[in-house]
Amino acid sequence: MKSIDSFQCKRCGTCCKWEGPVRVSEQEISAIAQFLNIPEDDFIRDHTVLAPDRKSLSLMEKEDGSCVYYDDEAKACILQSVKPQQCKDFPKAWSFPGWDKLCEGGKALHEE
């Protein structure tokens, strides 16, 4: 298997469809609200929820647990230019069990 350092995103959306909180910092909230052209208070009220551990805010999820900002048809994050650091850090700083078998970029790590 190739090193995780050689991982290249194929924009398959697997990480965006994985259930779990996408935590957002104050700076990320500000950037996303500005990008969406809405007041920060409105963004917080209408687009975030309290994370399960009650220590931060998280982006809302679709009913299936996937991110509301992932566009399946376009295979792209609507927030690409301002997406949270947590999203940018996949899979080097976080991942989920079996991610490399589901993610197109992860599968490529197994190719010789």
C-alpha cells in the first residue's frame, strides 16, 4: 500500500457522506456565512447544530447523515473555497474505519 502522503482526492464524496459532526470554528462560521452572503447569526441558527459532545457547533446533516453542502450531481462541495479545516484534513488527520476501501483516493493507495 502506498503512503497516506500520496493520497489524492478523487472527489468521490465518500468522506462527505460519512455520518458525524463537521465541527466549525468561529472563523469558519464567519467565512462560510460571508460566502453564502447571509448574516453569521442566521447561519448559526439555520445551518448549524450543537455537536453531540456539546463542545462546538457542527454543520447540519441530511437525513442520511451526509453533509448538506455536498452536491452529489456535481460531485463537489458547495463550500469548496471556504470548507472547514476538518474537511480539508481528510484522511490525513481523521478518517473512519474502512475509508480506504470506500474512497476512490483510498483505493488508489492500494494499487501498485
